[in-house]
Amino acid sequence: MTPENAAVPMLPGLRDPSRRVSRRAVAYWTVRAALDGLILLAAEGAVAAGTGLGAGWVIALALTLLVVVGYVLIMPRWRYRVHRWEVTADAVYTRTGWLSVTWRIAPISRIQTIDSHRWFGERLFGLANVTATTASAAGPVHIRGLDTATADRLLDELTAATGALPGDAT
Amino acid sequence: MISEARAGALPEAEPAGEPGWQWLSPRSLVVRPVTDLLRALPVVIGLLFFGSRHGAPNLWGLAFAGFAIATSIVRYCTTRYRVTGERVYLRHGLLSQKVLSVPRDRIRSVDLSAHVVYRILGLRKVHLGTGRNDRRDGGSLHLDALTLADAEALRAALLASPPPAPPALGEAPASGGLDAAVASGPAERELARLAPGWVRYAPLTLTGLVIVGVVIGSAFQVIDATHVNITAIGPVHRLTVTLSHLTLLQRALEVALAVLALLVLLSVAGYVALFWNFRLVAVGTGMLRVSRGLLSTRTTTIDTRRLRGAELSEPLLLRGAGGARCLAITTGLRVGHGAERGGSLLLPPAPRGVAAAVASAVLETAVLESAGAEAVAVGAESVGVPAPGTELAGAGAVAPAAAAGGWAAELLTGDLVRHGPSARRRRYVRAVGGAGVLAAAGVAAWAAGAVPAWAGLGSLILLPLGAVLAADRYGSLGHRLADGWLVTRTGSLIRRRSVLSTEGIIGWRIHQSWFQRRQGLASLAATTAAGRQHYTAHDVPVAAALDLATSATPDLISPFRTTA
């Protein structure tokens, strides 16, 4: 679907899932990363101020700031390139992560529940996620950073698909 | 008790009004007071023999005991159960009445358990497991407690397969019906029985450590409850005096020896208490039954339809002594910490050969059940028993099975596909690299004068230890796919070899860290509803990992493979 898809897949031999998440997810991840970084910096700054703000602390704070800025700038964009998903008639297939990448494949026939959470932060950005759980405690498949309309459509599709199948999916 | 149906005393408002509702055993009323009394016994003894600094007995404890007894009476009076052709009902509750019910064809396990008090009273707790979702409490139903005879009759009736045809509504299953089911039970075949010599493996597991913790914990509780000054007690006082005259090294040595002796003693005692009379029995082809215990007994029944595989686990020390444990991979019995306590144990620590033999016997029983004679024929064909003595070439090839059913033994003891030089390098980089960082920190601290020389230079010993660990961890890595079974082996402190039926695989998870990507490796996890929920082959070359997943579940993976 995207130009990059035709190129060599990320895992040689396994094609990339066809669809990307919403572009707004990048903004959402950036804000979250920035907030996390600010909390870290504030905590470190408080400790530093409490102990007299020596030269060592100033260097440590500067280094932390550098790492946080790098993380905020790089991680969301990198993550956007990695996060992909695809739902076929038989399976849900996702790729998540950034430095470490995880591919998950779950057959539709083994899906037990479908649900969708919209956290406050996600709603601000018009995002939603869809989670498909299987009978395995290790098997939930999360699709995060979808735009709300896509998530709703996906939710309906998956619910219809799984509802039609008999058995207890173990 | 079963004939003692007091249906007339029940409210008529609901289906419960029909006959067939039964009481639990009245003896279960005695359980709670007796248990409380036994639990209080150490405290009472402590008070009698060692005296107390503060004489006031704990009134809160008494009040609590009284409340507990009252609760158990109410619970007994408000609890009934009923077995019909289709379902088992349990009704309880005084103010808000609750009726639980389980369809009989969903019942996957019927476990009987009893601690000492139950055994003295001839009672058994009955747990009906549905295996539907072991993480939710709603999936199981407890009857606490029935007499031994009733409990066994109930188990036989519920697990008799196929489930009996539903009788006419309102027709209570009389005790005669249950007895008949017992009499016509399928043949039992013993797969394993505890040999007294296996006790030698007891000190090699962590069970002893846990027991020591519990014993010390309860000792402190008694001391706390009785306010006894232990250093004033004769032997303890003499011991502390003697110890204080020794040098530090002698003291450390003596304490270490004493702790070691205590560990050995308690772990042996624990092994005997948990696993005495251990028996694994195949009941027909549809069921496995594990029974064990010296004082507290437990009987677990595993429906082979729910069996997805078996696992050999070898904790490091046990492995060194040539021992192993065997666990069932089954839906509905979750593998947790301390598998002895869970229901999934198929064999306590025992010689490795015995564990492998038990595991393969269990797998064979499961295959016999799952598809009948047809599966056996297919299995024999694909394992390849052509001309006897024909050797198949290749490390991953299946050796010709000498006896029928050799395929399962081959899965549990045969060679595995190794993960190759990249995986080996990764193990070394991780273990030796980690040790190197620690050692460098140690040496740097010594150079800076922060720690004494022995600590700084001593940390260098981490390097060879890391190398040994890496070699052992790589030695554990392996996988194999044969006859619809996925075999994975991993781990050093606890090496686990799992044999999982590909039919039990309900998804895949492929994980690749940044370093793994550069080395062309990936970790492949098959997710399942059974056992540990996922079984992972670590650090497999990417192409091999994808081929493995594709061969195991072609329908699932093929659509996502690139043909290139």
C-alpha cells in the first residue's frame, strides 16, 4: 500500500503488515515522551537542587536533557515507521516497537474478545486502540494509534468475524 | 449422605425447588474448629512450657475464631449442590443467594484434596475445573467438603465418558446411579509410581528453601504470640554462648553447616510429605490421574482432550545429578510458581530417564485419545518405521522407532536443531559482557580505593563464570518440529524442554531486539492457552524461525510469507 512495502521487508521472508497507524500518533507519542522526559528532568533537578547543585549535577542534567530531546525527536518518528497492522479474513497481524520490534500473528478463529480503549490523552488526539485477546495469556494483540473512525470500523469487523465462529478457541 | 436429600426444606421459588439438591457432609462443620485449634496448638504449647511475659491471652484471636466457626455453620446450612444430567449446580449464600452451575460436558478436571483434618474426618474437598479460562475464578466450582465415598462416586460419575444421556427433568441421580458409574469405570494403567530412592533428589530443588522459610516464619510467629524471650531458653542460650567464643570464620562455617543440614533435612521431609504415595495412572485413554501426599493428599484428574503437551524441567542442581521433573502442558491447569502446588505436575524430581519415559507415555495416551486408531496409524507412518535398522541421515532427522510409540520418546530425548554460531556468539556477548562490566567496575573501585583488593580483584572471577554460563545457555538452546509437535529447549538455571502440540498453538509472537536484528536472529514464541501460555525458541536464525512457524501452522503463516 505504501511505496516502502515493495522493498525488502524488515524481517526477510515475512512481509510487512500492509497498513500504517494514524499520522496523528506521532504527535501523541511526542507529547507523551516529552511529558515523561520532563518528569525525569524535574525529579533529577529537585535532587540536584537539594544537594547543592554541584558541577557534576549540572553535567548530569545537561546529558539527561540531551538524551530526552533526542528521544522525543527520534522515537515517535521511528515508532511510526515500525508500527503497522493488517487484518485478513483469517488473521490479525501486527508489528510494533522501535528499537526492539515484535511481530504478532493471531488467527481470527482463536480470538476471544475484542475491545477498544480510548484513554484521555488518546482522545485529545482523536486516536483509539483495538485489542484482540486470545485464550492465551501471552497472546493479546494490540493495535495502537488508530484514528477513531478506523478503530470503530475494525471493531465492528472483528466482532462480526469472531462472533460467527463456533468453539471455545483454545 | 447422597440419599439424604432434604428437598422439602428448600424454597420453591427457583429450579432449586426440584428434588436432587444435596447437603455437604455434616462432618465438614467440624473442620473449621479443629483446624483453628491445631493452628493455635504451638502457641498453647509455647505458653504452657516457656511461660509468657505478658499473661493476657489474645482476645481478638478468640473472637475471630468464634466468628469463623459461626460463618462455617451458616455456610454449611446455606450450601446445597445438585447433579443433573446436563449440569452441576452449587447454591450458597444467606442474604444474597448465588447459584453457580457448570455444564457437565465442560468439566475437564475433578480434583480431590484433603489436608490432615479432612483426612482424619474422612472428608475430601472437590474442585470441578472447566479449563475454560484458568485466570478467572468463575471457571471452577468447589464443594467443601464431601465424604470420601461420595467424592469418589461424584468424580467417577462426572468424568465417565461419554456423559450420560440427560435423564428426565426432576429425576434425581440417586446414589445407585453413581455407584453404577464407579463399577463400570474404564481400566486403569499405572504410568509411574514413586520409588523411595528418588528422595535423594529432594535437596537439589528449591522446595527445601521454601520450607525453611515457612518454618522460620511460623517459629517467629509463635515467639511473637507468646512473648517468649528465646535467648533465655536453656539450649538456645548455651548455643549463643558457645558461638560467641569462636572466631568469625568458625562461626560462619558452623552456621553454614547447620543451615545446610537443616535444608537437606527439611527438603527431604517436604518431598516425602508432598509426594508420598505418588501415582500417575491412565484411566482408559481419556484421563490421567495424579495422586500424592503423605498427610495432605491431593488427587488431580487431567482430561487428555485438554492436554497440549508435556515439559521436562531440570533445575541446575537436579540436572547435575541426572534428575528431572515432568509437567503437563494442559489448558485449565496453570503452571505457576512451585509446580508441586499446582495441578500440572506429572512426576516429582526423579531420574531423567524415568521423567522422559513418563512424558512420552503421557503424550502417547493423549494421541490415542485425540484421534483414535487413525492418528496412531498416521503417526507410525510419518515417524517412518520402514525396514528396521535403516538410519536416516541428518541431525534433525527422526531416528527409526524400534518399538511402537518410539516417536514420543524421540521428541523428549532426541537431538534438537541447534541455533548456530550467531546464537552462540550472542550468549557469550551477553553473559561475558555483563560480567565484564561488573568486573571492570570492581577493579575501578579497587583502583580508586573504595573497596579492598580481594573484592576488586575477586570480581574478575565473574569473567570465567560468565563464560561457563554462556556455554551452558547455548547448550540448552534447541528446537525441532516433528509429527505435529513443536519441541523447544531453553534455560540454564532451569532448563526446560517443552513438547507442544501444534494444534495447541493459537498464535505467534516474533521478537527481534536491535542487536538480534544485526545478527540475523529472532526469538519465536508460540502462544497457547495451555501451561506457560507461550513457548519460546530463543535466538533462532530468522529464516529458520519463519520456516519453523510456517511448517507448524502453514495456514496461519503462509499468507504472510514473501516468496523471494
